[in-house]
Amino acid sequence: MLWFVLQVVSGPVLPVVRRHRSDAPCAATPAASDEVVVCGRDDDRYRLKSLPPRPQEPLVPKAAMALPGGGRVAAEVEQGSVGGVASNRLMLRLSKPF
């Protein structure tokens, strides 16, 4: 009984031959014997579209404000690497003119 179970195939024995797009005949006129005709389709629908132009001004204004004593405080974010691991940081920068 086990021998019959091992003989079962789940599908056709021979694969079904499917025509690829490259197998389709060309719509071009037949060429002379010394010419080579290359057929192809325009598959732009599968290509990625170009990105829109980047804005010149930042999308989010800087988080900064002037201090009453003539200085300025700003909040900035940055990403660094600590031992090969990405580290996201929030920096508060205080600047005071001399």
C-alpha cells in the first residue's frame, strides 16, 4: 500500500509549455537576409516613476527661539552610531554671542 502512495504525483507529469512575451511574433515587416530585427515592448508601466523635485525650503521650520539675554536656544535631532548601533538623539543647543 505504501508503494502506491509514493507513486502519486500532485500535478501533470510534464510541465505545460507557456509562451513567453519574447516568443510572440514581431509586428515589424520582414527584413532582408542580411538585416537583424529586434522586437520589444514598451514596459514603462513596470518602471518606477521619477520623484517630484525636492522643496528648496524645509518642510518643518527650525525649533529655535531667541533668549532675552541675547542668546539663542534650538532643538535639533541627529543620528549617530554607538558601537555599530544607530542612536537617535535630540540635542538642545544654546548659543550666546561673545
